[in-house]
Amino acid sequence: MTPPIAARVAALQSGADPLCIARVPSGWAVLNERQPIAPCCVLLPDPVVPSLNDLDGPARAAFMADFGRLGDAILRVTDAERVNYLILCNQAPELHAHAIPRFASEDPDKRRLGPFEAYDFGAARAADPAGRDADILTRLRAEYHNGTTPTL
């Protein structure tokens, strides 16, 4: 069985992932497959590696810069007050980085928690690129393609 991040990167490489936001210097910016708080996004490296520590200096710097740019895009297209940045790689032991918006409108008790403590990602709704998430996906893509969120 192909590990989940490697399988998703293969789908992205073939153009078969409708949740793709943009090809970035270090890999792929995508909408997360589950949306407990939208737009929950993920940065996937290409090529896939086990952890951030497996990237050499320039590749690591590019990945982290792209991670920040993904957060910048989220902030520009939403009314989020901040973005939580998480690199865990515990359930899927391949490098992937979550950029999750946080909103003033959230329940105050949830706002003080990390997103994985506050929300049930496994039970969250599936991303819907042709329906509910179409507009935010279009706006995130535009951020990358109109030059507002620069790529290297």
C-alpha cells in the first residue's frame, strides 16, 4: 500500500487532485481532504520525505517559505485573524504541514486549543471542490496565480 502523502503527491503530479491550490517551489499547496474549519490547507513536499529533518538546507528553507506563503494566502482570502501552522507527521509519517485558519467567531473555548484538540478532523466534512469549497478554492488559486502570494 502506498503511504497517504506519497499517494496524494502522485495524484497531484498526474493532475488528478481537484483540491490542488498551486504547484509551489517545494511541492504542492492543497485544500485538506477534511474541513473541520475552512479553508484548512496542507503543504506537501515533492519529492516526499519522512520529515523536515530529511530536507537539506535549501529544500528546508523553500518548504518553510512556501508554508508561510500558504498562510498568507489563507489570510488574504478569509477573515481569519491568524493561521495555526502544524507539522506533526504522526498519523501519516511523511512530511506534510497544516495551515489552519482561526477565526474570532469560533467558540472561545475552542480558540484557545490547538486545531486538532478543538476539532474532530476524522469526523469533519469532506472537502467539496465542486460545491461548498469551490469559491474558496478559486480564491486561493487566484492568490497564487495573480502574483499576490509570490513563489520563488
